[in-house]
Amino acid sequence: MYRTHDCGSLRASDINAEVTLAGWVQKSRDKGFMVWVDLRDRYGITQLIFDEERTDKALLEKAQQLGREFVIQVKGTVIERESKNANIPTGDIEILVKSLEVLSESKTPPFTIEDKTDGGEELRMKYRYLDIRRNPVRENLIFRSQVAMEVRNFLAGRDFVEVETPVLIKSTPEGARDFVVPSRMNEGQFYALPQSPQTFKQLLMVGGLDKYFQIVKCFRDEDLRADRQPEFTQIDCEMSFVEQEDVLNIFEEMTRHLLKKVKNVDVTDFPRMTYREAMEKYGNDKPDIRFGMEFGDISAFAKARDFKIFNEAELVVGIAVPGGASYTRKEIDKLIDWVKRPQVGAMGMVYVKCNEDGSFKSSVDKFYSQEDLAQWAEATGATAGDLICVLSGPADKTRGQLSALRMELAERLGLRDPEVFAPLWVIDFPLLEWDEDTERYHAMHHPFTSPKPEDIDKLSTDPGNVRANAYDLVMNGNEIGGGSVRIFDKQLQALMFDHLGFTPEEARAQFGFLMDAFEYGAPPHAGLAFGFDRLVSILGGQETIRDFIAFPKNNSGRDVMIDAPATIDDEQLKELNLKVTV
Amino acid sequence: MYRTHDCGSLRASDINAEVTLAGWVQKSRDKGFMVWVDLRDRYGITQLIFDEERTDKALLEKAQQLGREFVIQVKGTVIERESKNANIPTGDIEILVKSLEVLSESKTPPFTIEDKTDGGEELRMKYRYLDIRRNPVRENLIFRSQVAMEVRNFLAGRDFVEVETPVLIKSTPEGARDFVVPSRMNEGQFYALPQSPQTFKQLLMVGGLDKYFQIVKCFRDEDLRADRQPEFTQIDCEMSFVEQEDVLNIFEEMTRHLLKKVKNVDVTDFPRMTYREAMEKYGNDKPDIRFGMEFGDISAFAKARDFKIFNEAELVVGIAVPGGASYTRKEIDKLIDWVKRPQVGAMGMVYVKCNEDGSFKSSVDKFYSQEDLAQWAEATGATAGDLICVLSGPADKTRGQLSALRMELAERLGLRDPEVFAPLWVIDFPLLEWDEDTERYHAMHHPFTSPKPEDIDKLSTDPGNVRANAYDLVMNGNEIGGGSVRIFDKQLQALMFDHLGFTPEEARAQFGFLMDAFEYGAPPHAGLAFGFDRLVSILGGQETIRDFIAFPKNNSGRDVMIDAPATIDDEQLKELNLKVTV
């Protein structure tokens, strides 16, 4: 046995106990006649003491040789500390060491193993095993594990069965790119890694499993945007004999459970908002509702005067920035520059200061009267002291730009408190979205999403306006989950494939097994999947998923620690009947 | 809401309640004036009744049209059943139906959805979603989910952290074949799918995580023996600052916990046996100890007479078959044929009947006296009424043959009771095993396994006799888990790679990251992995893992339901810079 206690557990009540501890040298202070060592493990830090008077000379000298991150084992007596440290749970005691064994030496780490390290992202990733020794990273991983346990406890307690669906499946050209896996035993053929267990969970419902969940790795061979990973984890769920309302209720309850259990936060309010309302009010299908700054459509007022830019715009829309009336000209110019950045793409910005005396000062004073501007203020909810920021142009694009501005301002104003949690259901998503590249409609969620029954007729006449029984769970401006009521009727599914541009043969080749399954008594079913990496990072009060993944990949999909991907042997390629053409 | 109750929940106390149920038509009986329907869901079966007197005509006729596996929703009143069915929990009541809606029709299923079905393996796999509707399959999946929950509860309660390790890793030529995954973003390079998270869990220990576990999919592109799957699930565990004894104790406790929780069985005895002892006593490194029939080495006695076959054999070894003295000559001949089958490979078998009167009758009476045979009986523990079966030849091979015979006879004698659980630790495995093909030593477990310190000197002089700190957990003749104390010293690891025939460059290229990690303070660590599919099937009292996997693959690694693997688009291949050469 390497230890009788871990480094976080000894207290004043243990004084005089003989103990054995093991761990890493966090740091040591050497006064010549006395050496203190902070011994660290996952559970905490315990101070070790060696001194001339009470420690034999060889041992003291050995202690003086210890370097940072050495792994040692010590035996000694728990004694009362002279200068207690109230900041750590073991701060009342220290260990008077009687024997010391170095289990492993360490070279000087490439960065400091401290809460705030001097290591940059790349270095930390290359030596991720050292990065994980740092409290914040380790705590994130432990937190992730706790969230997963609470998810499982909640769902298992409600009769959900965790079923492992296969990882080696079949490639489907729909949607994002699949990773493929050549099969040695089936020459010239490939498996694909799942982008989600969608069809399998639907088959489990056809199989009568009633309530399914799985915390499962999924894969997407996509060009990686900032915070995406080629492999990611979902909480994947599906239920039979339910309607949208049932699904919303249970996952609302689950989210509440998680917030209570892992954050001790009570969230009662789970507002619902249609997709259309979210776009009109926030220009965004995942609005952050921790703060207001809702959009005010001022088109009608703005177009009533002689200002050409507004008169030619499809939409004129503004937000009220709390306290923004005090911004200097320079600050406002910077804001204008910000919205004109290519990432945002606005042509310009009109502003109105709402002065404390009730008057208005705007950049378009020559076109609009004080009464006009008062109407703008009312539409945007601006009050004295606020700044109204107004953008104009094509409706969708302008809303997107104003949404970006709203989020940026909220960030600057400190309105995005990571310890405040504001969930929101966005419902009634469009079933289809137009794809400019392929010039056809794509499924906004996936081809198995059920249209609203009352909108089915529009599939042929007005496909863009068909609403789906689809819903997203949004938290603090992030989509943390999404799902839909599924089609469970073979005819309707065939109709959907047809509208998505599949020939019957293509639909058959790719999803024949699902359509076959629907011929043998499919129950109504619906489901939802949470992005687990995202969920954990939001609950953890951070927005970077990479900080909650033990061994993440970089933006090129590389694991820089193990140096993967890599070339493989010719022998291996030959066995797989493959030739690399680069 | 599709239902107020599920099909397993209504009782006599619900009589007169108005309820809504939904589910599948298990079967219906139509007496013309009266129709009974068994409505089934995951939770049970509830009987529906329609009759001339109480049901309107149109509804009765509708009920008469229902086919097996139709999905229906009914509203009605709970009434007392006239002829109660004590076999099902809902047997006291039935539903007098007032309205019926067919949610989904069903074609006639290709096999019967009953506990014992008429469907063959292949048909059931093709329509696995129907197979899952059958009670035994569904119960296996639910059982698996429960075992996983209990594993997690146990480990989380002991400070183990579940960490997800990456699925897209790097190919290592050592051991079984990796599945590889071409990377589109890194031209000409491949990821590999993990055969186990071995190196990652060791890095987590270097990272100070102290106690790790994961229930995780692993992958092996192997020629599939009968009961293997290309993707399989492990309970993967690792601990720091532990010795072998600590690991054995905690997983003994976990196994006890599982047996108690999921089987309500108390198992106190976890015997330990060295690899050598297991081979000598049972000819097998995973002996089934639910029954005796231990090997008796009778070489000394057998070679003392003039029987050439025995005199030329390295080993003469026997087992006592309880009650076998009553076997007819024909039965014994069949047994001899059985051991001579190529799968077993014995040249023949000598037998001794231990008569009730204390005399012996053997197939080698002309060489051996009654006193000689009495010695054999003592060595094999045979008593009156038993049959001694004796094999001879090269030691290892002969032990293997006798082990096969022992298992076969135990099976025939009903000694392998699936509801009896006999765990066993097999310890002190050899570190290395000789590989005939490559003519060099391979790691018996893997290259990170620590040799016993007292045997390290033998690495150069007598590598085959170096013992490892490696252990297997055996249950009822199956290996359900295995692990080892790991090397945590860079020098020793380099020495191991050297003995395994790696050049320093090869070792560096493949495991450089791990050897680097060992330079920054690696703690002593050890671990273990359970084969989860196997564990669940053994606990479930069955030996076929496929029955406990939702969507298993066949012996060619194919999923016959979704028809994978399959060819992929040329476009997809081009993007991956690949050409198929078949």
C-alpha cells in the first residue's frame, strides 16, 4: 500500500497519527535548516516538514534535492502547524517526515503546474498529461463525469434504458461528411462512423424499447470551426407514444435536475418561443435571454421621412443599449467600425442618444424630429441614458448583424454572467431550408423530422414555410440540445425524401431498413439530443468545449500529443486494398 | 398524450378507471360476438375486450380487422376480468374499449414475436427491430443497461472519474489489427480506432487523475471467431499509487456488488490461483471452478510399467468423471471419438472404471495391476462409481485436450449451472509468450505490463519464465477481466520494448508520447479492463455475447440489417485521396 491517506484528507483531529502519503512535489521552500514541501495529489495539498532538529541529516539533504513534480512517498507523523493556513482544508497540520522515497523523478515541466499557467494552448495540448495536473483542468474533467452521472441517474430513474448503438455503420451522403473505415474482411467496402445514432434509436422505438438514451461519441469529418471537434459526445434520447409536449417536459425536468445537482441553482422558468419570434426579437435562433435588449422594428417610423438609406431598406431595426448615452463620439465610432468588420458585415450604423433630460441626439438629426426619435425609443424600449443602435438592410442579414452587435455589447456590459442560467425552448422551426449551393431544400434538422400536420399541404406549394415539430433547447445563447417529433409513417417519410430530392432508389439504398421497419407497426416517437461537450461547458460557466475534453484535437483535427493522424504502413494499406493518391 | 398508463401497470385497484393505452397487438381472439386483444408494450400485456352487448358495432368490426403487431391506441374502462390470469400482473383486469385508433398497421412479421420464435438467427438479425420486441432480447438489453448503471454507481462511489478518451487515435502495429480512418484534412494520413484506451488511461494517471474508469467501445479488425465482435465494450479502469493487491480487492468488491445487485447472489469466495497452478490443475488459464474434476498427474505411476505410449509421453494426466463407471462401452467409444476430433486433437484416450466393489476395469488392464490403478484413482480423486479418463502426450497440448474434455463432460453432466457464479483470480501470468510465426517473444498482455521485480534478471537469460504482475478475473470458465501493474519507469519501459524486438526508433515513433510522459513524474499505477459484453452475458446466465448487443455484427463483420459495410461514392474516395485496388 502506497499511502494511508490522500493529500486532502488530514485534519487537526489526526494529530499524532503515523501516516504514509504519496504524491507530487508542488513546491518546496528550503531555509537550509528547514525544508517545507507541498505534496499534491488529486485530492489536495499537504505540507511536509523536514528540519535540522527533528529530522536526520541524510533525510534533510534528500529533501533538499527534491524538484518540482517529483513523485514521492513519505512516512511521518501528523503534527500541528505553527502558522496555520486557513485557505486549504489541511492547513491546520503538517507532516513531520521520518522517511522519504522518490518514486519518480521529473524533468522541469515545460510550463508551470499552477491554476494560472505560463503555458500557451499548443504547449499545454502537447503535454496534456501535465496540463491535466492543473486544478482547473482536472476539475473540469471531474465536473464532466459528475454531470454524466446525474444525467444517467435522472434518466434511469424514469425508465430510460441506455443502449449502445453501433459505431461501425453505413455511410450516408446526406448532411455533413462521414468518416469512413475500410473493411479488410469485406473488400472494397467501408463502414462509416455515426454522425448521430438517429436511425438506430428510431429502430429501437420500432423495437418497442419505449425509452432510450445513450451518452455516445459521434463523428463529423467537417472543416473545423473554432470550437468544434471531429469527435464529440451527445446525450441521445428517444421516447415512444409521446408528443412534443411530453419531450419538452421531461428534458426541462432533466435540465432543472442538473442545474440543481451540479450547480445548486434553482431554475423555474423555461420560456418557449417560436423560431419566428426568436428571429424577430433577437435575430438569432438561440437567443441569450439573460438580458433584454430586444429588437425594436422601427421600419414604419424610419421610412416615413426622407432618409434614403432607410427608405430603400427592407428592415430598419434597433436595440437600446443600457447606459449607452454616455458613450463618447470615439467609442461610438469604434462601435460603428465593429459592425462594419467583415465578420459582421453591416454597411453602417445609425445611433440615437437618449439624454437624461428626455431629449434625443442622433446621427440622423437632419432627417428625424425629436418626436420621430421618441417613437424609436418606444419601439426599442430605450429610456433616458440609453443608446439606440439602428441597422438597416435586407431583413435576415440585418437581424443577424444586430444580433452580433447585441451579443458583443452584452459581453462588454457584463450582462452575460456565467453563473446565471437562462434556458429557453425555441420551437416551430422551419422544416426545410434553402441551400444556395445545391439549389434545393435541405432538411433543417434531418429527413426524419415530422412536419406540423396542418402545414403538410404547403410542402408542394410553399415548402419554405412548412413548420416542423422540431425544438431546440437554448441556454445562455447556446444551443445545448435539439430534437423533433419523428415521422413514423412510411408514406409521409417517402414524401419527405421526395421533397428533399432523393429518388425512391436513393432513399431505398440509404434508408431502406428504416422504411421497411415502418411497415411492421412503428409507434409514434420523438426525441432529442444534447451536445454533451457544450452542455458541460455551459454548466461549468465556460464557453470553450475543449477545456472539458480530456484529449481534444486542434483546429486541423490533430491530436498534437500523440501526433495523430499519421501515415500507415504500406502493408496495412495493401491488406485494406487501398492506395493513397497523394 | 398517447396514454394514461402503460400496458403493465393496471391492477384490480384501478377497476372503473377511464384509461388510455397504446401498444402493439400481441394477438387477438375473435369469437364473432366478442373480441379479445392482448395489447403489449415494453412493460407488459393488458387484455382489451370488445363485445356485442357493450361495444358498438362499428368498433367491434374495427377490432376484428386488427392484425398482429398493429400499433393502436384505445380508450376505455378498466373492468374486472371474468377468468383471471394469475400468470401476468395485469391478469385481474381487462379494458372494455370505447374507442380505438390504429396508429400504424403492420405487415405479417417474418417470424413470430414470442419468447420462443420460429425465426432463425439470420432472419432475426435482418429484422433486429422486430427481434427486440421479443421479451428475452428486450430483457437482455435492459439487463445490460442495469449492469452498466451498477458499475458506474459502484465506481463513482469510490472516487473513480469517468473520462472519455479519444476514438480517433493513432495506429500501432503491435497486437491485433487496427481499424483505420482516413483523414480528409490531413492528406494521406489515417487515424486508428482504439483496441483499448490503454495509453490514454496511463497518461491520465501521469496527469494525476488517480482513479479513472470508462465504459467504452473498442475495436479490433480481427478475423472473427464465433463469439467475437469487431466493436466491443470494455469497462476500463486504472488507479494510481496502488499495488496488485489493491486492484484485486476493489474489483473483487465490484464483482460482489454486481452479483448482489443484479442477481441477488452473495459470493464471498474469490480464490486466487497462479497461472501455473491453473494450467496444472485445469489445463486452462480460465478454469471453470464451479465443479471439481481436477487434473491428476499420473505420469510417475503410468510410466512405471511397460506401456509404450505412456512411457514415450511427456505427460500422462487424468480426470475423474463422477458416476462415469456406468457408461456403456458405446458411450465411452463416443467419448474417445470426441477427444480425437480435430478440434480437440488427442490421439486416443485410456479409461478406468472405478467399480462400486472397489475393483477397477480399464482399457489398459494388461499393463497395469489393480494396485497401479488404485494409485491413478487416488491421484485423480476418483471414487467408486467414477470413470477416469486419461490422456497423454506433450505436456501443454495434452493439458489443453484434457481441459476440453473436462468442460465437455461437465456440460453433459449439468455441472455448469448458469445461476451459480464462481469467480477466480488467476495471477502471476508469464510476461512474454513465444510466437511461432514471428519467432520472437510477444507481450502476453501488452508491452506496458510490469515484470515481477524478482524476475527482471531473467529477462535476458530466461525470458519465457519471467512472471508479470498481471491478473485475470475468471468467472465460470470465462475470462471476464484482465489487467496488470504497469511499468512507470522510462528505463524499464525501454528495456521491455527492446525485449519485444522494437528498435529505439520504432518505440519512439509509436509510444514516444508515453515515454516522454514518464519523464515528468509518473506515479506507480495499475489497472484492469472487463469485457463488458462477456460480463453481462455471464451475469445473464448465457454465453453468447450477441444476445446482449442491440445491433451485433455477424461473423463476417457485417450488419445485415443496415447492410454495412458498403461501397462508397467515388467522390468520397477522391476527397480522401484514396483508390480502391480491388
